Amino acid sequence: MNDKYKVVLVGAGKLANHLGPHLKKIGHDVVQVYNKTLSKAQNLAEKLSADAIDDLRNVDENADIYIIAVSDDAIAQIAKELNFVNGVVAHTSGTTGMEVLSGLDNYGVFYPLQTFSENAELDMHQVPVIYEANNEHALSKLRHLAMDISNKTAFLNSDERKQLHVSAVFANNFTNHLWAVAQNILERNNIDQSLIVPLINETVNKIQSNPAKNMQTGPALRGDDTTTNEHLLALKDHPIQKGIYELLTHSIQNSKL
Amino acid sequence: MNDKYKVVLVGAGKLANHLGPHLKKIGHDVVQVYNKTLSKAQNLAEKLSADAIDDLRNVDENADIYIIAVSDDAIAQIAKELNFVNGVVAHTSGTTGMEVLSGLDNYGVFYPLQTFSENAELDMHQVPVIYEANNEHALSKLRHLAMDISNKTAFLNSDERKQLHVSAVFANNFTNHLWAVAQNILERNNIDQSLIVPLINETVNKIQSNPAKNMQTGPALRGDDTTTNEHLLALKDHPIQKGIYELLTHSIQNSKL
């Protein structure tokens, strides 16, 4: 078995644009990039010396691995149209079950757990890759690719992967939103937004080596009702933010038990 | 005017234990540490070559600055008992109004905005200090001390400082709690907690140079109801966490408008 693969990328979005160049760099051969909008496929394909296609019937049937990197809703239909290929077909979704691909012979999941932005440079070796597969053959290929790409890999079944994705939504989407709220509070009060940057950095420093649960501080944890009531008053014109403050205060106090 | 001060620290908790050594290091003379529990005062006083006291009647009336670093509820009573001093009395609370000290002649606020833990080492020069005062004399002393301690200082009135504190609760206490929830989800599903560390780090990297609002990603922002419904189902046995998921999803979608 050749340990470098012929890969087809199905999708040319943020994930494909991070994954494709990394695959090429570590020696895999990305032979095709598919996107329903040909120009998007071409933009990425050019960087990878791959062919761009906008019709799944033109997918190379002899690739080793087909990576589906599209929105969750589109996976099922794409899987259906790829029923003629021989290689391993994997989707990259955090929440979609593996069984969405069950019409195929060799399939699995290849889920890089990270927040991908258009411009941000990322060291893909540091991005954990979660995999599973429907048979030993597919598992062995996806595991090999995962370990080739990343220093951190894990085999999880679809239920576990979904729980991991929920966790990631809290750890990334929701914390980012709370920072947006924090910045919004400063912005509307004309307060220098850089004042909270050291606090954010220290918050992150602390959880690098300690469970977050043990690092909790603040008025909610102390049961300092005078302060939390003052804060709710300060948010009185912003009902959603006030609601978040109340609920998270309640949750912190509940987690003490 | 001597630009190094005689300082009395009223309180020997986490903040006093970070502030005291830094004051000494940059040349100020901490002459006394007060705490109602003498042994706590002694622990800190020893490090500062200061006197430990447990009775406010023994406070040195000729210090330049008295820094009250106690819980918010205790500030008013301490201020009352310090009515015989001549120097500037400042509290260090984020939310308590300056007027709690209005029985004194020279007073103000000296609020270091950071999360202080017992063991974590902190570079106090990087901790923003917010100050205000009741007259020019007090303002000049507190401003000088703030600028001597920190590279980042700001004059804010009590209302602005309270809004900053609310913002800090979102940016620190609440994000930390969301990480605790994220870790709790992994823990109860026996999933390796280190899998989300790169995600957390990248989340923080991204907001170093961009407003958090612009860096939002995830199913809530995409309006991906299939995924958010799957996630709510995955949280069905954890009503508070499910409530947080619903409310923050709603808030993210509302913030798009």
C-alpha cells in the first residue's frame, strides 16, 4: 500500500481551502476539486495542481479517498451521486452521523476539529482529526490520513463526535459571542475596548493547565448578590444580554453544588 | 512631592497579595497591612517588611495612600473607621460607586482589571488600572500610582467603571464557565478533554486582531437548524446547559441583524 493517497476534494469552502494545501504539502496527490460553482473549484484546484470540476459524474473513480467538505445538508445528496466510486468516501461534519453515507461500500468520517477562517493561517498539524469508518479497510485509510495530517487524532463513534461538537460550540462559538457582547458593552459606553484584552488573555492562560471549573471567579461564584443585581440593572435596556447574565449566573451557582 | 508613596494595604486577599509585592518592587513603601485575621495580615506584611495590624484604629494616619482591597460589602464600614486619616483612601472594586467613600476628605477608586488567582504569577505592568477621585489632589496621587504600576491606565467615572466590570464578567467569568461546561460535556462522555484545547487557543488568537463580532462562526450564525436541533437533543438531560445553548443561539442570531 502506497502511504500517499490520491484524494478528491468535494467542496471548495473554508475547510477544503485549509485541508487541500496541507495535503499537498505532506505529499498527497489532490487530483480533483469539485464545487457546484466552477470558479470556486478552480481557485483552489490551481493551488493544488488539481483538476476543477462542477459535475460529480466527472469524479475520478479511482482515487483512494473522497473528502466531502460541504454544508451538512448537502452531504446525503453528494453521497448518492458518488455511488460509483471504489475508494473511501468520508464526510467532515461534526454532527452528521456516519450512516448518511451507508449507500456506499467504503465510507467514514474525517472531522478536523477547528474554527476555520478565510484568512487565518493555521498549523494543520495542531488540528485534532476525529475519524471513524464502516469497515477495517476504510478505517485503516482514514486513520493513516488523520495521523499523517495531525499530531492529535481520535477514533470516536458518531454519538461521541456529536457530543464533542456540542462541546466545541460552547468552547468556541459561544465564548466568542460572549466576547462580542463584552465588546458591545464597552463600545456603546465609549470605553476603550483594549482594556479587557489582558483579562481575556489571562483567562485563557489559566485554563491551559487547570480545569476551567477550578478557575472560576467573580460575583456569581462568590454569591455576591449586591454586585450581580447592580450588573443586571446596568443591562436593563438590553434584555437578551440581561437574560444571558441571569442564566449564566444561575448556571455557575448551580455548578458549585 | 516625593513620587514614591507610603501605602497602607487594607485587606490581605488575592488582590492585596498581587499588589503589595509589586508596589514594593517598584519602590513604594508599604508600611502596614491590615486584616481582621492577624495571621493573614502577617503573611503578607512579612513579604513587604510592613507591620501587620488587625485593628483599624492602629492605622498609620500619615500614609499617602490607603488601598482598600476587601469584599464590596465591607468597604463602607472600613471607610467609616478610616475617617481620621489625611491621605487618599481608594477602594479597588469594579462595581461599587466612589461615593461610598464620601465621608472622607480625599478619596477615589483604584481598580486593577484582572482575574487574580492565588498561585498564578501575573505581570502587574500589564494589568489595566482604572482610577477616579473626588478632587484634584487625590486624582493626581491615584493617577501617578496607576501609571507607576501599569502600562495601561484609564480615568473612568463610577458608571463607566461598572459597565466595564459587567463587560469583564462576560469576558472572563462567563467564558470560563462556558469552558467548564464544554469540559463537563466531554468528561461525562469519556472524551479526551485535550481535543478542544487547540480550538480554544485559535478562538483566542482570532480575537487578538479582530472584533469578536466579525469572527463568529458555527451553526447558530449559519442558521443551521438541523445541527442546533441535534445539539439540543444531545443536551436533553442537562436542562441548564440546554437553556444556555438555546439562549446563546438566539443571541447570536439576533446580533446578526
